[in-house]
Amino acid sequence: MALVPCKECGTLNSSDAEICLSCEYPIRGRSKTNWLKWVAIILALMLGLPVVLATIDIAKTGLQPQSSQPTGR
Ligand SMILES: [Zn+2]
């Protein structure tokens, strides 16, 4: 078991470790967590978009003048 410095932050990690304990950068091989990160971002956008659209919709309906009540006599 040897200690290898992280390429990203320089923290010494066990050569058995797959990712840096400090910054979670993959010590060896290709990044396995990278695509997971993107999936998480895309999922967050997909989940967040309807909320944003609903908020805009509510804001629009809130700003609309109440035409059901005619003004004047
Ligand atoms: Zn690191």
C-alpha cells in the first residue's frame, strides 16, 4: 500500500483508494463520477424547469388586471 498524491489537490491518498478523499478526484483510471455529475445537473434542470415555469405563470396571472370586475358605472 503506497501513498499517491492527488493530481487535483495534492492530498496523499492510499493507492487502493479510487477517488481522492479530499476532493473526490479519481486517482486512477477515468472519471466514473463525471457523467454522474452531468446526469445530476440535467435531472436538476428537468426538475427545476417546471417549477420555474410555474412560478412565471403564477407571476403572470398575478399581474393580470382583474377584467371580471368592470370599472365605471
Ligand atoms: Zn484531491
